[in-house]
Amino acid sequence: MSFAFDLYIDRPSWLHRLDPRTKLAFVAFSSILLLSYSHPFVSATFLLGIHGILWSGKVPASRLRWAWQRMWPITLLILLLWPIFYPQGDEVLWQVWRVRITTQGLLQGLSTALRINALAFVFLVLLFSTDQARLVRGLVKLGLPYEWGLTLAIALRYLPTLYGIYTTVSEAQQARGWVVGEGSFVQRIKSYLPILVAVIVTALRLADNLSMALSARGFQSGARRTYLRDLELSPADKVCLPLLAVSLIVFLIFRFRHGLGA
Amino acid sequence: MVIVEDLHYAYPPLTPGGKPIPVLKGVHLRVQKGEFLALMGSTGVGKTTLCLTLSGILPHLLRGSFEGKVVVAGMDTRDHGPGQMSRQVGLVFQDPESQLFNMTVEDEVAFGLESLGLPPSEMEERIAWALEVVRLSGLRQRHPLQLSGGQKKRLAIATVLAMRPQVLVLDEPVTGLDPLGRHEVLSVIEQLKREEEVTIVMVEQDAEAVLAWADRVVIMEEGRLVLEGSPRQVLSQVESLHDWGLAVPQLGELAHLFNRRQGTSFHFITEDEAYSALAGELPETRFLKPLHPKCTRLPTLATPREALLSEKPGFYHPVQTPVDLSPAIQVEDLSYRYNDGLWALAGVNLSIEAGNFLAIVGQNGSGKTTLVKHLNGLLRPTCGQVVVLGQDTASQSVGQLARKVGYLFQNPDHQIFAPTVWEEVAFGLRNLGFANGEVAARTTEALALFGLGDQADTPPAVLGYGLRRQVTLAAVWAMHPQILVLDEPTAGLDWRSTRTLMEEVTNLNRQGHTIILITHDMKLVAEFARRVLVLDGGRILAHGPTRQLFQQEAVLRLAFLAPPPIAALARRMQPYGLRGDSLTVEEFYQEYSALQRLDKEQRSRSPEQSEGTGAEEQSNRAPATLCPCDLAP
């Protein structure tokens, strides 16, 4: 049984040790960069760089393969459909009826596919190397109210539980001859009622117990909350953060002052 | 330490304008510092509600009408909310799933300490201590969902323990655990009481556990405490306890049986007491004469495995059904691997005759549920074959198999969804495509059979736990499956509901239905099952007649199973001529009283011997003709 919807892989690496806030800053930095630069060369270089980071962060190759397996269908779709639906420029390579394929359209498709992949991998850098608890702690440290952070953490924690309840309930109903509905949308939704009702009732009962468990553990007891593992910026973070800021400024100047990489 | 005075509590009405639901109706309770108090009562009498009032959750989290007074460690719960009370009262809920909401064991324990605002250094110290006490120190970075059932419960204890409460309130801390898990949790609780002087209030259904661990017992019935005293005193009130729907220790039941039928006044309740009381009544016997051939069964268990595999019906085990020897289920070389690569079953071979009653036992995670899910196609073999009623399951859908194999899930709430009990029972029949007339006829029949006729129009979700269990059994039975699989059906049920359920299941078995029961309760296995399958790590550790299994000490130890107290007592009394394989109180009594009769007859035949008082004569006392076979009723 999978016990968490979690991409985190525990490895002793510099990437894992970085403060989640630094990694969040990296996500922001990369997103701005990828959205402002559209040249395929930039996205390709960036994608390569991210793989370098993942490799040095000891993320196993199997995980990367897993990620690519999920990314390639969408990549293929973009590469195929973009040139067909957004034919730009005059350099027509191929034309049938009203469908034109242009060089620039092809390049744009390639660029979009690379950017989307690069963005996905930027988030994977964060998710592969940061466990959910630290991620939530980072967000709270950045100003998210604690209650919200706790809610988010609990939601993440209970996803597998709810999934488990859903599986058990659907097995229990299947054992009574229930089959996934066929026919119209409404009929199908209706056929799911035996499962949904039981899942929702069980989930409500769980939520009720959870709220009692929280107060039995002194939640909102009036004391000011302290933290067992408070996040503190390490020397590595103190190097990375200014580096990210400076390079962002430099890249933005190149892009908008000098019009590079459009 | 705990003072409860004339406590009344009623839950707010379920619907606006409805009536409040009174649960506690005048509870008086005092618990001394350092005491281990057990609270017993059948389901729905208000035990959990009482726990919630001790921690201040009631009335603060859920309003409702609260009268009377609860003071714990000098704090009145009317003036202090659950947040403040949590420093004094640690409340451990029944369901571990809903109280472990963090990503690691360490964070789980830290949560309460963070709420109290403790400095990190002190937190570190307390976490280390709490995890040490519950013996989870090595698992700090584990995800709570990766822990076993017993570990989860111990973690739940650690989470409140770290807050250093003076009182620990535990709501059925061992329900649903396998025998090993139960022992781990109970010994941790006992250690806390002994070494840390924590006051314990524990809700528990199992009389044997209460007897072994608690200092004092209170019995709750209909929102009031009706009986209190030492476990010995309280648990020997066999008739009253049964009237309240509660279990009594098995040997207490035996004493009661003797007193009722022979007019004795036995008070024994533990094995030692029973042994010394009963052994005194019989002469010690040695088997001087060669044993009757029928009796050689026990001594010749040369290799346990062979003995277990060769099925000879116990010679006075009542044959309950004419057994049709065609197999209902054949499992051949079944292996199953989950997606994460874990082998849950490895090379299981099994054949179950139609009309048999098989119990499947073993630790949690040994593959019991995985095995039975193959019978109705919820899981498909990774390798091997499963044949049900002569047909390979590979060629049949779950829906088709549902006509042959009924499956009762552990938690009734996982299948209850319909607006009325009638609809709930009819659901399966409609799925199978029966005509309306047939659906109505079978549903009505099922409701009548399981005593649910009056509840036909009630929403099943508002019924008590025992009745919800009945509804799910009726719903499965209505489909008239040849084979009935019950996955821990009695977990969380009180004694009376368990008896009702098992009697119904036995009736179905008498009518020829094949029954497969997964359970941790060895008393149920001994009393009802004809064969037992012991699983361990996805393999069959042993398989054979129930009576033989309980003779296999090595197998039992390997699977962390303990025979029921009556079986242990019978074994111990073998030197007095008992065969030592009694499975129920009634069997033991019959055999023992037959021995008594035999002894009396011999004495009357040779009066000169019984008059002698010398040691020599004692040892010569006529056991030579005694063979256990002569005792068959």
C-alpha cells in the first residue's frame, strides 16, 4: 500500500538540506525567468541545468524516468498541435488545404514544450527534495497563518487515508454485486451513490474525531506555539539566496534592456 | 485524582427541533491517584461519552446539556477547556487513524508540546522519553501510516504522554489488535502506572485483559455505573454481567457452570485457582494400561505438520453438518504481489470442503484479508489459481462471484449507505438483477431472520453498532451465497452482539453454507470453527482441525497465538486423566464430570482401597483401567 501521495525521496544531499524557503525562492526565480524568456535555447539550457541540480541532489534516475514518462505525452501533443493551430511567420514548410506548417510555428511549439517541461521540473526539484512537513513549515515561516498551514498539512496527510476508505468502500459494494455504472452521465453519477454516501459519512466521522484529537493535544490552548524544528537559514542558503536574487536581476536586464532571448 | 459527581449529559438533537439524546444519567465516580481503573459496558451505554467529559471535550467542543461536576487533578472541566485540561488529562481515542495527523512519528509527539509552547530543548527531552516508554525510539522518522496496529496505538499513547498528564484516559486501546499488539500496548500501560504513577482509566471489553491488568473495575449500563469492585469480585458475577451483555473470564464461567450443576461453591477465576480447585477433586492418574487405539491420536503427533494436515475428526467433536466432501474452494499455488512489490501471499495451497467452517488466524499483515479477497475476485492472483464451486475465478467478474461468495467487511460503515434498512438489504439483490417480487420476498425473509423486522424503515446509519453489524450480515445473507467470508466481524462488538452474530453464522453453517472467519479471538475459533488455517508472512504455517491446532504449542508460539484459558487448563490437567483438548467450557465440564463419575464407580468397586490412608495405597489407587476413551459421553 502506498502510504502517502508524496514525491519526496529521502537522500543525504545539499539539495535536501537547503531551507524550503530557498527552494521556494528558486521556484519563483525560475518561473519568472521561464515566463520572460521564450527562446528554445534558453529553456533547453535551463532544463539541462535542472537535471544537473537533480543529479547532484542525488535524486535517483528512476524518479526522473518516471517524471519523463508522465511528461512526454503532453510534450508530444504540444509539438504536434502547436504548429498546426498557431502557424506564425511566412516561411511555409508544408501546406495542405488550410493547414500550414511554418518554421516559426515549429520553433514556437518546441519552445513551449521545453518551457512547460522546464517548469514542471522546477517544481519537481522542490517536491523531490522537500518533505511535506518542511514545505508547510517553510510556507508558515513565510507568513502563511499557522492554522492554514496545519490545514494544508492535514489535507495532504489524509489524502491516502481517504483514498484507502474509497477503495475499501468500493470493494465492499462490489462484493454485493455493485458494478461501475454505464450509460448517461447522470446515470453514472447515480451509480456512484452507494460509494460516495459511505465515503462521505466515514470522512465526516473522521473529521469529527480529528477535531477532538486536536483539542485533546492542546491545540489552541492559549499558549504561544513553539516549534521543535524551527527553520534556520544555513550558510548554503545564505549563499544561494543572494545568488538567485542577483542572477534574476541580471537576466531580467538582459531580457528587457537588451531584448535577448525573446 | 478524578471526581465525577452526578453527571448528566445529553447530546444535542440530530435534527433541528428534535429531542436531545441523553447518554449519561447520573454518573458518580472517584479514581485514586495511581490507580488502574477499567470501565466495562456493552456498546452504546456511554463509555466514550464519559471519556470525553473527563478531558473537557464535553461540554466545550460539543454543547448539549451538561449537569453535574467533573474535576480532574483539581481542575473543574466547566471552567477549563480541553486545551487547558490536556496538561492534566491525556485522552487516547479508539481510532488511531483520526488522531495521528502528522507526517512523522517525531512531529506527531511534538505537536502537543508545541501547542503548550515548550522550548525546543525540553521538547526534545520529552519526545525521547515518551518514545522510549512506548518502545518506538527507533522509528522517529517513520510515517505514522507505516506503523503496525499496535505501534499506532502506542504512538497515540506517546503523543499525550509527552504532555505529562497525571491521568491517562484510554478508549478501547487494544480493540482490533492482534494478540502480540495487545500485549505490547497493555504492558506499556501497566508500566506507566507502575513506574510513572500515572492514573489510568481504560475502557475495555475483554474480561481476560481486565482481570489480568486492572486494579478496579466499574460496569456501566444505560448511562449509569451499576457495579464496581476488584476485577475478581466484579467479574465473578457471571449472571449479572451476561445480563448486561458483557463477557466474563472463561474460567469464571466454568466455576459458575460447576456451581450451577453440581451445587459447588467454586470462586476460581484464574488458571492457577481453577487448577488447584479442580485437581483436588480427582485422583492423579497414570496411564498404566496401553491406551485404547482411538486415544493414540494425541501421543503420536510425531511431526506437527503431518499431524495437522491429516484430518481426523476429533472423536467426540460433534459433527454439525453432513459434510459434502466436494471442495467449495480450491486454492493452488496462490501468490500475490502488491504494486509496491511486497509479496502478501507466497505459494498458498488450500482446499475447503463445502459446508465446512474455517477460521483464518495470524498476525496483522500475515495475508489473511489478501487471501480471502481472492475468493470473490476483488484481488486476482499474481500466480496460481483459485477455484470456487468448481469454476476458476479468473473467468468470472466480481459481480458474478458475488452470487457465490458473500463477504462481510470488518467495518459495517464501509457498506452502509441506503436511506432505510430495507433498501440496504435489497441493494445487493437488485444488483444481481432479481425481479422485484423476489427482491421483496428475500429482503423480508432476511430482515425477519436477523431480527430486523421492526427497523425496516429506519435509516441504518442511526442504529447502534451491533445492529449496524446485523444489517450488513442480513444484506449479505439475502443474496444466499454458498460461501460466506467474515473479516473480523466481531471486532468492537460486545459479548451479547458477538454471541448473536456467531449463533446466526453457526445456523447458516448447519444449513450447509461454507463459512470462512478471520479473527483474532481464539475463544471464537475454539468454539465455532472446525478447521483452522494459520498464516504467517503470506505462507501457511499450519492447517488442520481446530482441536489439533490448540495442541501444537510450537505452532501457536510461532504465530503469537495463545489458546483460550479453558484449553490451557485442560492441558494442564492431563495428569488427572483429562485428554487435554477441551475447546469450550461445556466440553471441559462434560469430560471432567465423566471422570468424577468414573472415580466414584471405582471407589465403590474397591472400598478397601479408598479406606486406606498410606502413601503407598494412594499411589496405587486404581487408575489402571482408566483410558480417556471411556469418557466419551
